[in-house]
Amino acid sequence: MKPSPVGDLRHAAAHVDSPLRTIISSWKRTSKSFALEVVVPAGATATVHVPARRERPSSA
């Protein structure tokens, strides 16, 4: 799972049926927060990438 909140996109959701049950991913972005929900069935594994703001160089 690797959400890509770009531009004016504020939320997205998707699901896929797997042999072990449904896998779900959704996220919502506001000006102050980012919420990510991932549901992975028992017996399955997932790699989740959490987006982060890029650090700005500090001025000396």
C-alpha cells in the first residue's frame, strides 16, 4: 500500500478480493492531518508506506 495524495485530491479508497478475504485501503487528507486505514486479512501480509512532508532546509 502506497498512498499518493497529490494536487487537490483529498481522499481515496479501494478494495480487492483476495483468496484470504477483502483487502481495504483508504485515506483522507485535510490541511492539518492525514488519516490512513488499511485492513489486511489474517494470514496475509502487507507493506504500508506512510507519506510524509518533505523537510525544508533550515536557514542558518
